[in-house]
Amino acid sequence: MATHKSAMKRAKQNTKRNLRNKSVRTRVKGAIKAVRASIEAKSADKAKADLTVAIPIIQKAAQKGSIHPNNASRKISRLTRQVNALSAS
């Protein structure tokens, strides 16, 4: 446990940031899960609609620093490829 005044402040800041980042990451996971569920159901229109909702959520998480920008790009790229493959077939 922190004993210095600055260490206690840092611990409090880390706790607040952790909660904020956790909620953002949870929202990203939910958006991705919705897209994947649409892909599993072979619903191309619903998958495209879910993807257009998920992309800004993922980008905003990267912008806030909750996830790494490369991680966000990779998630968006993979989801887009899966949706495009579904609509092509």
C-alpha cells in the first residue's frame, strides 16, 4: 500500500483510470460481439449495420488510450474483412 502522499494520489488516479478504461473496453467488446453474432447468423445487412456502429466505438477507445491504436486498427480490419466476405458470398 502507498505511504507517501504522492504515491497515494497516484494510486487513486490509477484506480479512477482503471474504472474508466474498463468501461470503455467493455463497450468495445460488446460492439464486437454484436458484429460477430450477426456474422454467425449469416445476416449481411445486420452485420454491416452493427459494423458501422462498432467502428466509431473502437476508434474512440483508441483515441482515449484505452486500447492501442494498432489493436483498434486490427480489430476494425478483421471485422470488416469478415463482413465483406459474408456479403460477397
